[in-house]
Amino acid sequence: MGRQHFNGLKTAGLFGAMWAVLLGIGWLLGGGTPQYLLIFAGIGLLTTAYSYWNSDKIAIRAMRARPVSEIEQPVMYRIVRELSTSARQPMPRLYVSPTAAPNAFATGRNPQNAAVCCTEGILAILDERELRGVLGHELMHVYNRDILTSSVAAAVAGVITSLAQFALFFGGGSDRDRGGNPIAGLLLALLAPLAATTIQLAISRTREFDADEDGSRLTGDPLALASALRKLERGTAARPLPQDRDLVDVSHLMIANPFRGAGMGRLFATHPPMAERIARLEGMAGNGAGGITYR
């Protein structure tokens, strides 16, 4: 419970920092006019609402996934039904993406409108126990309302980047006659997108650790997820996804970073290092994991 409380506070603090950056840009563009703050706060809320409401459609379309029947994927259905029943949650819709890159994700605005998707690649390399660990992780993203969290973070970060580019193009929106500082405006316009991205990544990594731990409590088998993550680390390195815009926008939903990570790419990855995730799961196994936990 202490860990959950700490991560909840951490996420709230990160969101506070992100909104502070957004409102700071609004203040900059408006030359200190309060009305501009309301306008940009409204833009952030509208963008967030659209992204959240359509998160399942956006992600499924990006991965070219299709719905599958129980006849096509009996093991996937059996595992998800068992875990959903244990968590006393509704059965989500199940999809398979026709890509050899091994990965999985869950999306949807709530448990009643959730979807879980596996790629053909992940179904090919994991055994049933490992797949159960992965699906437990994905279901906990839904139960913990992480889709809302990630949608808000991605939407606000996108608005910050767009507004910062606007501020840069128009010289920071400062007016020398009103006492504006063009150098400060320029710095904010350049650094705001970096700050927004860094905060968004910190939120994403925090939620991944939670889903690992809570998913392992749901399945009662943290070592199964640890074994799956080892295979996914090798599989995504061997078959990375192309970094086109649609896939980048939904990559934070996936259980493993789908892109080739090296150098600066690791610094700006949406997921924490696999070695750290695996070590935490092995620590859970050593302490004994059990029980169902979700927020």
C-alpha cells in the first residue's frame, strides 16, 4: 500500500508539473493576460478528452489489429476470462495484430470498454504461462485506469509542443513595450517540449512498474512475467517496429518498447529498463506474491 500511495503522489506531482509548463506557455503567449491561460487550459482539456475517448480505436488502427473469436484464439480467451473473473471485471474485447514484432497492449477508457491486443509475434514466442503473465500486466493497466493517465499525459505534451512551436515562430509572444523578456520567451519555447516529453516518460515508466507488480499479484506468478520480458527484450531488438508517427503515438501502451533503443534513444524510451523490471519481479517472487490488487 505504501508503494501505491507513493506512486500515486508521484504521478499527481508529474501531472502538476506538466500543467504548469502548459500554463506557463499560455502566460508567455498572452503577455501575462489571464484569458490566455483559460484558452490554453481549455485546449488541453479538449485534446485530452478526445484522446481518452478514442484511445482504443487509435491504438488498434495503428497496429492494424483485428478482432478474434474464441475459436481462433482459445488460449488467449481462456486466460483473459479467468483473470477477468478473478478480478471481478468484465471481459474485454480481444484483438490480434498481424505483425511479427512481439508485443501486447491494452486500451479503452474503462473496464467496460477495454480491448486487449497481442501481436502474432508475441503469440509465437511465449508459452501459456508467460502469456498469462503478459495478459495480467495488460489487464491491470485497464483496472488501474492507466489508459486515462497516459492519454492525458500524451495529449497535454502534444499541446505543449504545438504551443511552444507557435511561441518560437512568433518570437516568444513577448512584447518589449509590456516588459516581456524575449530571451526568456525563447528559452521557454525551446525547453518546454523537452520538459513535457520528460514528464510524460516519467509517468509512463511509473505506471509500467505498477502494472508489472499488480499484474503479478493478479496471476500469482511474477516469474512468468519476468520470463516473458526476457523473451520480449530479445524479440523487440530483433524485430523493432518502424518509427512512424502513428506507432510512436501508441508505443507507450505496449508492454515492451517496440523500437530499437540505443544511445539517446534509451534516455527517451517510454519504458523502464527491462533489467530493472525483471529484478523487481524476481524480488517479488522471493518475497512471495499473491492476492489481487487494483485501483
